[in-house]
Amino acid sequence: MMQPRPASTLALLREAANGFEVLMLQRSHQAAFLPGYYVFPGGAVDTIDTHPDLMPWLTGHSEASACQMLGIDTDGLGYLVAAIRECFEEAGLLLALDDDGTPIGADHPALDEDRHAIMHGNRPMADVCRTHALTLPLDRLHYIDHWVTPPGAPRRFDTRFFVAQAPEDQVAAHDGRETIDHCWLNPQRALEEHRMGKRQFGAPTLTVLRRLARFDRLDDALADAQRNRPQPFPTEPWPARKNGDLVTLDPGDAAYPEVRKRDPQGYGTAEATIEPSLWVRLGEHIWRLTVPNPGVMTGPGTNTYLIDDADGALIIDPGPYHAEHIERLLTRTENRVRAILVTHTHGDHSPGARALKEATGAPLIGLAPPDDGFQDTSFVPDHEPAHGEWMTLTESRLKILHTPGHASNHLCFLHEGERMLFSGDHIMQGSTVVINPPDGDMADYLDSLHHLLEEEIDWIAPGHGFLLAYPQIVIDLLVTHRLNRERKVIRALRKTGPAPLDDLVPEAYADAAPALHGLASRSLLAHLLKLEKDGRATRDGEHWALR
């Protein structure tokens, strides 16, 4: 597996009429990594960032204090220096102090003479500092986030994110090579433009923007970053059991987050596979039992979740009717079922609910099936909950969230104590969600994902697959994936339209195997309907075109 390279990123903030703004650079459209995306200045840590000649020109941190702040054993100074150096190369802004301890201004000779020399490797930062008697104030950088690129990306980085106030008298300028544009954006505005599809941001960038957007004043944002340091992103392998054997999982493995949660001491006792019909404990009152209905669309099977409380039990998504599965649920709950909850009424999630109700008398809670021919019409809810409604047991509370998109009647259930979201098919592990019109709606799906970002969630318990950690990042990746596909649809319309759906599929899904184009056409239709709703596309009979 490709090992991630150490890297640093620096979010520079400045005062503005609307509170404060953050500097964003647009990457070249030819870049191998995040082409066309807006990012903070940053890049890989280089050996020159820890060269002994540079050490006399650093202030504000020692190697020991830098490592302590970052939660690492060695090379802490390298991350801090790289953030300053890369910002200078990519944005033309240099966080440095003159020999009298004042920040350098726009007329300092280093800004004109040395930027390109450093950028092209012709002059080390140590030489620049020595020539101009500059010191780099490392304590002005506040550590705000940590991100490791998942396996499979063309490049992988172990990136530390920092935030600092921009030099007041310097003017930003993108380098014209790796970055082709720059702008200062209010964080709230940046998030809104992402949601509208106007600018592309990567998931870790969105995480930092979302944290900054909580504040109206620059000083408050900096104080928060200084006070609340991020949890380190896990990078170490973890032991687990697989088919009876002891194995080692890497952070990119699907089972890794769940295994670490279930076996935090690393004894190697947690299973790295999902075995249908076996009870798995996921929290103090939360258990999972997977239906033995594996398949292309269901993965290892449909997950049924049990909240086993002193006040009774709640069952979420009984799955398809499977006699042995129903019997296992009844045996475990001993007729203490308070309610049977259903995320949506597709055939792999709800048909078992009717048999459970007949055996226990417990009420069915969910939304009635829409009339589109693909639903379980045997599900007749006793209660149709409102968005934001709560269910309360002695030791557990569930918040009910209406999350249309995959299905118009889709619900998610958020366990308050564990901060665990039972996501049904709204968020899946290892695959994207099918959005199949007319009941599936892409605009509703994206809106529902954005609304989930407003909830306090630590874990996602999907309808298929393992627990998912870092829910905000998971959601950001899902949104980014859909918006990237939308841009491909727009390019296909621009190149081919006006055109019927079948003519657009090969262009919009050129990266998908032809055997998948039938399924892709349903997703394409969902995107086109969203663009039509947004006023960006129009149709004349069977032909679609950009408006």
C-alpha cells in the first residue's frame, strides 16, 4: 500500500467587512490531485524544512513542543516550516519577522527576489532567512485538523492543517503554475457556494471551513484553534479476527473504524468480517444482527439494529421476511419490544416488520410506502413521525430525521448518547446510494446530506456494511462525488445536447463500464431532473439541453 507523504496546509485569515475571510487557491485543471478544486496553500514536507541551517531562524516552537502539539514523535518542526514555505511559494505571502521582531510588509525584498527561487528549488529557506535576517514565527500557526488521504487516491498525504492571521501589508498572488486563481472568501459564503455547486472543495478543506464558519470574528476563530486541538487521525495498523485467524487491518480497510471502536485496547478480538445471524455489540445498548441476504445491492446483508434498554427494546429495519432472522430477534428481545422502526420501505428493509408486529404487538413506526411499484406495500405504520421527533426510553433517546432522496419516505434515527446515526440506505458503506426517479430525488438527497451536517454525529451505522467513523468527512465525500458527477453531466450536455438520455450516458459516465450504463442512466436522469429544478437544464420531449 502506498504510504502517505507528510504534508502541511495553512488557512490564512484576514479581517473583512463581513467578519473575516480565508485565502483560497484554485488548483490547475491539469493537476493529478484535486484538479480545479479550491484549497488552502500547502504541500509536502521537504527535507529542507528540517535542515540544521534553518534552526537558528525559527522562533516560537522547539522540536519537542512542535511534536507535542501535533501528537507525533519526530519532525514536528518540519510540518510548521513547510506550512510557511508552501504558503510563500503558492500564494506569495510570507509569515516572517524582521530583525526588529515586526512582520515584514509588502515592500520587503524577499517577497520579490526569493519566492520563485524557493519555488524552483534554487534557494533554501534557510538562505533567505540568513540573507534578510528573518525569523519564522512558528507559534503564530495554530494546529486545527489532521487528515490522511484514503487508499486508492493517485497521491496520498498525511496532512496537518494550520490556521494563522495573514500578514496585513502583503498581497496574495497565485503562482500561475500549480494554482491558477485565488480569492478571499468568508467561510460561510464558501460553504454556501460549495452547496450550490459553484466551487469545488475537498472533504478536509470543507471540515476546516465548517469549523471556521462557527465564528463571526477572526480573533474567536484563532482562539478556538489555539484552545481546541484536533484528535489525531489514526494511522497505525490494528489487530482483528478474520475467519478465525489473527489479521492486521490498515486505516483504509472497511472494518478498521468498527474494529477499533469494539476493541480499543487492540487485543485482536473484534471480527473484520460481517457474519450474518451473529449478534455484534456496537455500543452500551446497541447491537447489530445482519440478515443472511447477501447480494450485489445488499453487500453482506441487511443490518438490523437493536437498542436494548432497561425500559424495553427498539428494533430498526427488520429486513426482508426471513423466518430464522425474525426468530433470533424474538428470542433476544423476549417480547420486550417497544417499537419497530423502519428507515424506508424497500424490500430488503421493511417486510420483516409485519411478522415482528404480529408476534409482539409492538407498533410500527415509519412513513407509508410511496406508490411507485418498488415498495413494500405490506408496511402499514401505526405512527408516522414528524421530522425532529424524539423517542425516549429509560437510558436511550432517538431523534427521528426525515432524509428523502434514496426514497421519499426515508428516515434516519440518531441515538443521542452514542451519537450514532442509523442511516438505512441514505449513507452506505463501500458504495454510492442509488437515486432512482421518480421516487428517488437527487436534489432532496443532497439537501438531506447537508442537513445531517448540522447534527452531532460521531458514528454512522449503515443499512449494509460496517460502522463508519468521521461522519462529516463521509458526508462531504458523498456530496463532492455527486457534485463532480453533476459537472460531468453538464459537460456532456454542452458537448452532445440537445440529446436523449441514452446518448448522454456514454459521455457523462465515460468512467463507468458499459455494462453499468443501464443503471447509470437512472442516476443520470436524477441529475438531469435536479438541473431542471435548479433552472440549469431544460427538456423538449426526450431531449435534454443546457438552459
